[in-house]
Amino acid sequence: MSRLWKAAAYPRYNKRRKKLSWQLKKLLTAEEDKILANPQKGDRKRGALRNVWVEKFQAQNDQILIAYEIDEQNRQVNFMDVGQHENFYRDLEKYLK
């Protein structure tokens, strides 16, 4: 799979990714590759999170969300956060302020 977009990550993303199990990291890497192949495939948020895109995927019995922003000028995807749905958007909004 060719990567047309570069990947970067916020410290929060790296910290949360590091705490995941190896099985979940493997699934997450596959999702990251899909996002890098087509960044607009996720859902764009509105309001305070209007520059944020979110992609959801199933892992074991949980739904995992990946938040990212797209930098069109540098053709770069900045991964912002990863986690379960509970309080995900509230915490992300608080982090970005």
C-alpha cells in the first residue's frame, strides 16, 4: 500500500498508543495505514472540533476511535488521540484548549 501522506502524532496519541496491548497496536497500525491512504475517509466533526476527523473501528468487543487532523499543505496526517468512546470528544476538546 503506497503512503501518499506522511504521519505525525501528538504526544497524547503516542502516550495512549504505548499503553495498548500488542494485538490492539497491530489493528491500530492497519487503521493508520488506511487513513494515510485516504485521510478524508473518516467523519469530520463540527463546532469546537471542526478541524478534527474521527475514524472508528472494532477491536475485540470495543469500538476504538482515532482522532486526527489533515494538513493539506504538507500532505501530512497528525494523529491526535486514540481511545474508547466514553468521554472521548469531551477530553479531546479539553486537551486542545
